[in-house]
Amino acid sequence: MAKYSVIKEDIKQRLISGEWTEGYRLPSSREFAQYYESSVNTIEKAIKELTEEGWLIRDSRRGTFMNKEKEIVQGGTRLVAAFVFGIDNPVWATALRGVEDVLFLRGYQLLSSSDDRNLEKLESLVRGAVERKVEGVILSPFMSEGHEEINNRIFSLLQDHGIKYISLDRVVYNTSIPYVTSDNIAGAYNLTKLLIEQGHKEILFIKNSNISTINERLMGFKQAFVDSGLPYSHEFEVLIPTKYEDFSDEFADYCELLEQKMKEKSFTAVFTANDQIAEAALRSLQNLNVRVPEDVSLVTYDAENLNRRIKLNVTGITQPFYEMGQCAAGLLLNMIDGNEDQLFYGQVCKSNIYIGETVRSIGP
């Protein structure tokens, strides 16, 4: 689609949403050009066609206005809700900015809330969104103990009210719920290869659950060993289950159990499945008087988020949460508009490796 057509459609949607009411002058072509990062000529072409179609009236002295004679029928509330684990968490705040930036361009408003990793609160938030007649919902489904019943109620509630919804950051197994996530397999593969290339062959993979994102990271971890011609043992896998994904209330017990596991194993590096597990691993290693990276190297997912909280500069994966938020919003709006692809299931965004100071090369 030509750029002027995209701009034209976006201006039309903003008119429909009521952004410019009767008598309110629209921005000038030059202002529009700056906003859309386009040329004035491209804007003029879009405005000209909108005027010819009766959406706008142009006055050489006063400016451009919405045509009050144009019948505008707004199909819905143009509200979208997004529920994340914590708005104050920089990772999720970044995702919400991505969502909001896409919604704004299409004339939608975002209702966002923290569910605080509480299933009952998430269900209550979704019911409130349904009462406000939102047209779509973006959420990160829970995979904690006892999640299935409440998740199924949430999905059924949205489906019964004809509300489109999409899963952010994880795949809900045994369903066809559309999702947006990062390339967990490739990201973990590349991060593991980095350790292997530095001479590490005994690497612990530490996790606290079997949710889709963590299982995908474990798959990438395993594949890196296979492709490097190294023997793989399930002894490398350390699973210490927690009741909730966010195990802040279980943190001390988790560290104690992890210390016991570490005492039983021989390893030169640690790969943690997320930043909270990394924090626990660092605490456990410190309690065992093991230095990072002098004695043991460590890498993690969401290293950037971890490095905001601790002094150590940890190497690891940075997930593209802003892009993931943008993709989730774009896909959701396509579903709302009835343009969803029946064959569509999910979208994967590329992550990056952040090189910190927690990996040390060791001899052959």
C-alpha cells in the first residue's frame, strides 16, 4: 500500500474516533508531515482524496476541518485493554509503550493495568474490561499452579462477548490463541554457543517452571550442545518448582534449594531462564563463596532488567519488548477489523545478546 494511502486511512480512523470534533481545525500539512515523517506532497495527496470523499472541508484562510455533513458511524468503543505482570517493571512498561504507540495511530485508547501475578485479580480486571465494552485484550496468561481453570474462564468470557484477544510473551499450549513472543529458541541457542565458544562444556540450565517461554529456551540450550558436537546430559537441567512465576515470597527457600543442587554438581557456567532466577543464582553462588566470573560464568534472559537492580554487569539476552508490544497491538487490530488470517497462529520477534562482564574464557 502506498504511503499516502496508509496516512489517509489513519487520518480517516482518527476522524471516526472523534479526535477532531466539529469546528476543530486539523493540523497543517506541514505539521502532519512532521508527525508522519513524510513529505508535504504526500500529505497533500491524502488530504485531497479525503476532501473529495467528503470527509474534510478545506478553507484557504481558516484551514482544514472535519465535514460536519459526513455521517460517521463508530463501530465500537475503540478501547483496548492490556494486562501485564507489573506496569512498574521496565520490561512490561516498554511493551505497553509499544502497544499504545500503535493504538494511538489507529485512534484507539489503551486501558492498562497490573495484575500483580494474581490470577483472581487478572480475572477481575478482565471482567471489568468486558463491562467497559473493550474491543480487544492483550494479556500474558498465567502458568502458575492452578492456572488452567481461571484461564479457561477468562478465555471463555472474552469469546462469549466477541472480544478479540492475544497472548503476549508466551504460548498457551493446546490452544489456537494467537500470540507474540521473542525467539526464545534462537536466543538461548546463541547465548549457549557464546559460553561453549569460551570453553564451557558443563553448563547448568536453571528454571522454575515449564511454561512455554522457558521450555523454548531449554530447547535452544540443548540444540547448541548437539550442534557443537558436545555430549548433553539431563544432569545439566536444574528445575526448582515455585508456586508462582514471580517467587519473591519463596526467594529465600529457592536460594537454599539451589545451593544444595549446586553443591551436588560440577559446572563452570550457569544459564538462568529469567532475571529473577539469575538473582537467586547469584545469591546462591555468593553464599557458596563462588565468584562470578572468576570461578563460574553466568548468563541469563532479560539481563538488561537484572542489571537495573544489581551492581554486576550480567551478560544475557535482551528481549524486544517494545517491538513485541507493537506487533501484539497490530495483530489485535487486524483481528478486530476482521482481517485476521485463519492460518495465523503466532509471531516471533528477534532478541539480542547483551555482552556484559560475567563470562570468562576457560582453557580446553
